Amino acid sequence: MASGIDSHVGPPPYQWDIDAISYFGRAESLGGSFNQTAINPTYTSDYVKRAINNFVKGCKTDAIWDKLTEVYLLAGVSFGGLMAKLKFASVATTTNFNFVAADYLSVGSGGGLKGNASDKRVETGIGTDALDINDFAFGVYVTQRNTVACGLFGNSGGGQDFSCGIVDDSSPSNYFARVASSSFIRTSFANYTGEISVRRVGTSLRFVQRQVVGLEAGSLVGESNGNDLTLFARGASFPADARLSAAWIMDDGSTGEITKLHTRTNALMTALGANVY
């Protein structure tokens, strides 16, 4: 006789996303670990993985995961797995130039990877020819701002640069995106930490930071030249000493979609204790 007790009563089992699982495996195969209890007992492997998993699931719920070309997570995992991309177009890992474990804090306040404004950069392995020259976006989550003139995100030399960063600490209102070697667009924000992104549509750039949106138009010209995009520098030039905890490239993302991504990214950084707002 049936007991009348429904064996399925209660919360459903936690759902793991296949793309998150793939990322965990790739990061761990490089020697990475998601157990950060040595820093803080809160950050068990399960806790950190769930935070990343929730980010991936949230992006899918918001219908922005498929818009993301590449996602670079520079927090959560230990230094050994840091070069594994959370999402990638063709190459699954980035290439580390001169970063060492001492440059990195996986979780907590100040979390992220810190540049040295000298010789440290991360090559993404994706070229500008993978972008629609007239319709793309990219962004970085900054946990510590620059103190030197440089770009935070750009390509490795050549005539076309795509950059996102702070120009000069002596004039901290100058923030720029570079879309061609002679085309600079500047705008002002009160604070340079948090997620900063640039969206290009035709000949306009749209800057988004902390859900504050500004628009400036310019005669932005040029075609993609296939040079690899980099983190922390435009190629080997103009290196940054900022600290980043994430970066991403998006194809055909609207301002609303970028804002959703900002919310999801900040929620992840909040879970990892690395958020700055």
C-alpha cells in the first residue's frame, strides 16, 4: 500500500551546466583547483564551482551566452588553471607572458590578475578577423585601476587596435576605446573599477560602465587585420598595471544585453568576494 509520501517532495537536485562542467575539466587538466579554502573556508570547490555555474546558467537564461564569443575568467580557479577560457571560439586556452602566481589572488577583496605595466600580458589566441568590424563589443572587470597610460584590452600591433582602458592617472577622467590607429574616443566616468565595456555599432562607440551608458560617435574606420587580441596590453606595447578578474568579447550585443552581462558578472564577483560595487 502506498505510504502517501511523495519521494520527489523537496527542492530539485542542483543542475550543473554542460559548458561549466567542460570549463572545470579543462582548468583542472591544466593543474588548476577550485578549492580556495586556504584563503577563506567559505570558498570550497563546490561553492566556487556553483558560483561559476550560476553565471553560465544565468547568461543562458538571459539569452546572452550564445552572443559571447569568448569569456576569460581571471578569478575563482587557482593560478594553474587560469589560462583555461570559460568560453572560446576555437582555441581553448590563452597564453601567459610573464605572469607568476604572486600576481594573482583567486578570491576575496582584490581578487584577479595584476599586470606590471612592463612585460606582462595574456594573448587570447583570437584575431580581430573573428569580429564583425561594424558590430561587436568587449569588456573587462577591473578590480584595481591603472596608474599608467595604457590600454587594458587590445590587439597585438598592426594598424587596427581595439582597446578598453584608462589613459593616464594624471588625467583620470580620460578613458578610451581605440578602434583604429588614429581614432580615439574619450569619455568620463566617476570610477574606473567595475565592469567597463565598449560597444561598436557602425561608426559609433557606446561605453557602458556600471549600467551607466554614454554615446559618442566618430569616424571610426578600418578593417580587422587578424592580429590577436590581448589582455593587459595592446600586444607587447602599452602594458597595464591594472588588476582584472574577467574579460569577454561579444558579437552583436545590444546595450541591454551588455547590461545583463554586467549584472551577471558582478553577481559572480560578489559570490567570489572580488566585487567592487
